[in-house]
Amino acid sequence: MFRLTAQTLMRRAPCAVAAAGVTLAAPPLFQPHSFCDSLPGVETKVNFGRVSKTVGGPPTSVAKKFLTVYFAEFHNDENSIDLATEVDLDTMKKLMEASGGKATDVEQMFDLMDTDNSKSVDYGEIVAYFCTQCTGSLQDKASLFFHACDIDSSNTIEKKELKSIVLHMMQLTAARDGVAIDDGWSKAAFVDIPEVYVLHFKANALVQSIFTGASRKGEELTEKEFQRWMTRGGKEVNRLTALFGL
């Protein structure tokens, strides 16, 4: 499966980083039962018992190089990737080495990425790990997150690209901590609504808020606009940075 060569990188990875610009392929992490029935936690196969924020990840600079290499290896003829593509440990080691990362750290990183213990990781799990575990400032992580969503190397992101990653990170966070409705959301608004739909609603609302507050054109967002929105602070910024583990 691994066909990465120097020639491939030169030809196929000019600042390209992959995200989820395809039709959402990540499977729901939740069974469709009522949010009220799920409190105080979510029953799921995902194992977050191993995850600790004290475990340091690579610098954000290495993570951004990794995304470039990942896209060069897995993008298709439509200049996109399948969010559900699974990567095993051996492939992860090769990708990380090609990105300038430490091969000795890959096994521990992979173990933290593999939240469902499937012995493989998809793109959403990789991005979620980098955003929460990489070392770097909030600005560095915001830049990493932006480039993870820039599926076509256009230096802009669209709503569907941002929604795919935001939703997946919300799913991972909810599997660990439970569905958070105490962060300004009205519990009454979600009574008897399945958890998976609650998260879709929250992801849609957050994405729309980001584009409304940051994008001049309304349908695409530049990194400069995104960084400016992040520095303003406020409730919506706090919701996004919470997904970064900050």
C-alpha cells in the first residue's frame, strides 16, 4: 500500500494537506438513543482510558509535514481523500519518518490515535491526535487545523471540509467525556434527540458561526480570516479550542 517516493512527493504534494472534503465517511460513534438516556456518559467501544494530555506529541511543524506526506500518498484523482481510509502501524512509521518525526515515538502515538482499538487509524483520528497532543501555541494549532481541512490546496476551506473534521473531533470528545450540553447549549432543545444528531447540530452551528464571523465571502475561509477569528476569543472560539484540548 505504501508507495511513497521522493518523486511522488515532488509531483503530488505542493503544500497539499488532506482533510475531509468528501462526503462524510466517518461512521457514527454512537447508537441512536436519547441524549437524556445517555447521561452521565456515553456507552461506546472507544477506549480513552489510555489517553493522557501529559503525553507530548510532535511539534506542530512536524505534524503539518506529516499531513503533506499523507495527502501525497493517499489522495485520489479528484485531489481528495477518503476519510475512512485506514492506516496501520507500519505505514504510520514510514509516513512519520518521511515527515522528519521520531520513529521511536510512533508506536506510542499510534496507540493514542487508535481510539477504537482497531489496529488502524483513519484521517480523523490522526488530526484529532495532532490537534490535542502536538506541542505548540494556539496559533500553531489553529494553522495546523486549518491546513488539515484544506483538501484541495486552495489555501481556503469550505464549510463541508470544516464540518467533517469538527464533527469527528466532537465525536471523539463525546466518547471520552459524554455529550457536552452544559457549555451554553440548552438541554431542553435536545430532549429525546439521538446523540449522533445532537453532535451534527452542534457541528453545523459551530461551522456556521465561524463562517459568519470570519469569512468575507461567506462560502470559503482563508487562514488569515480564521486566525483573526481565533484571536477575537468568545464563546464559539472557546468551543473550538476545547476540541484542541486547550
